Amino acid sequence: MLLGFGNTPVFAQQHTNGLQAHHICSASAVGFVHCNAIQIDRNAKGVTPNASSPSGYNPADLQSAYNLPSASAGNGQTVAIVDAYDDPNAESNLGTYRAQFGLPACTTANGCFKKVDQNGGTKYPRGNSGWAEEIALDLDMVSAICPNCHILLVEASTASFTNLGTAVNTAVKLGATVVSNSYGGSESSSESTYASNYNHPGVVITASSGDSGYGVQSPAAYNTVVAVGGTSLSKSSNSRGWSETAWNGAGSGCSAYEAKPSWQADNGCSKRSVADVSAVADPNTGVSVYDTYGQGTGWMVFGGTSVASPVIASVYALAGNGSSINAASSLYTHTGNLNDVTSGSNGSCGGTYLCTAGTGYDGPTGLGTPNGTGAF
């Protein structure tokens, strides 16, 4: 459970299948958002922070799970990460992560990495330990999925929809082909005020569906973005080598305000249904992240749909088709290129598909998870 308002991290404890974890950002008031990252506590059994072989899924694991051409694709693509506040160690932490896993360097000096403020300059906002960990997570996931991509980090002055929307617009102006948003706030009647910031034809915009189970948040609710849900990902002896179920923390449901896009045909929701697609988000099957500015220093394990949004954004970058598709529309015409997730739920909604995974479309996992880049 998240406690309090504002933008100071609140380390609310939660138990996830025997492991302790906490949300790294606080709840948000109307007009503001919180990041959607969850950290497994550093003293949890089986977690080995600061080890030479860090806990959590690494790039090879994620590339294998989703059958991705990460080594050969992504050249010429720029994935933008939009977050609030500053991580002053973002570039150095990114370098540590990439070196650990044998990925090519991505630096300001070689032109691969660029950090700007919400207006495109270098007047960075103040630091914030929770959002810094979110930034580290996002940068590491882009690196894991699309190591050949350029990365643009745009830091908003605060966690308001106004400032984050400005940052999204800046990312597009600076040439991002895909923009990932690992944050969200509760839907409200005023959300249409910010909708245009997340509507950029020719640029794919992804957004986390949330980490509090059944329920819808913005910007994932906008019908111009790809709403990204979450799964629990485990190694398996099946032909794929992996199995997935819906993560019980993933957000989903029927928007209260946003119109249903033409490419969405489920009949249990007259408005926009969330999510469209999904990827690993369960902190119990979390990913390796390196950060030195947050509450901890070194290697950590993270989950939340904050993992899934940059993963999916980077898959779009690998496909390189962002300029020719309309938001999530291609997913709905290429379902054969997705892993259908058919079990698990994220809450109570009368037993319908909006909170219960099943064959075909469902709320927590959308149409499924990537099986290569054909659906993107």
C-alpha cells in the first residue's frame, strides 16, 4: 500500500510471495503521478546486492524470454525515458550496468546517451532518491532489450502531469522514436487537460498500467498510448523455455473517461480498456538494476510495471516501425506474434476478463507478451 502524498519516497512494506518489497515512490495527489517501481528489500533471502553476479533477470534472460533480435536490431532508434527529478549518477550507473553484462558503452561522449531537463536544456531539477532509482531501472531496461539504441533521458522538474507532459513533448522534439513513461496517477475528470502531450503520431508512447492491482491510471488510459500491463515470468521446461502468468499487482480495467480506440474490440468495456500488452513486472521475478543515488547503493532487484513499460518501448525500437503504426493498433492485428498469457488475476471485477487472464485479450496482460518483434 502507498502512503502519503507529494514526491518524497515512502517505503511502504508489502509482502510478495514471502519476499518483502516496497514501492519507491509515494502516492500522488490529483494532477501528480507516482513512479511504478517496486524494489525487493536488500535483505530478502536469495537477493545478493553488490555481488559480481547480481540477482534478478539480466539482459540475456529477457532477450531469451521474449525471443528478441537485440544483438542485431535497434540501430538508428532513440528510446526516450521520461521521469521526474534528477538522477545525478544516471550516466555512470548506466555504464556499470552495461559493463557488467557485456553491452556496448552508451555515453554522452560517444553520442549514445543524452540527458536533458524538461525543456531540452541542462538545468536539471533537484535530485530525488526514489525517482533516481526509477531512472536507473528505466535506463537499464532499455539497455537490456535494445543495446544498439540511443537513449534520451528527459527529467521533469516535478512529478506533475504538466511538467511530465512537457518532458514528453521535448522528447519527441529531440527525435525520440519511442517514449517510455513508467509512472501514473489516478484517473480524474481533468485528465483530458494533459491528453495532447501523449498524442504524437509517428512516435510510439508506452505507459505503465500501475502496480496496485485492478484499476486504471493515466497516462496508460489515453487511447493514443500503448498501455503496458505486467506478468510473473519464470523459467520453464516447455518449448519456449519460459512461462508467464498475470501479475497480481498489474493495473487494468475500463477507463472512466477515455473513448475506446477503433482497434480495440472487447465488448465488456464501452470505453478504453487497459492494458494492450505486457511484460515481466512481478518483483518476485524481478530484474537486475544498478543505482548509487537511491536508498541503496549497488545492485538491486526491481519489479513493477515500471519494468514492463521500457521493455515494451524497447521492443518497438527493435522493430523500428514506430513511424508507420497508430499507437497500439498493430498489436491487435498481429496477435500470433505474442505469447498469450492465460492464467492469473489482479483483483475482483466479477470474474470478467478485465481482471482475470484468459485466452485472447484480458486486462492485466492485454494481448500477451512479445514473441519477437512481429507484433510491433
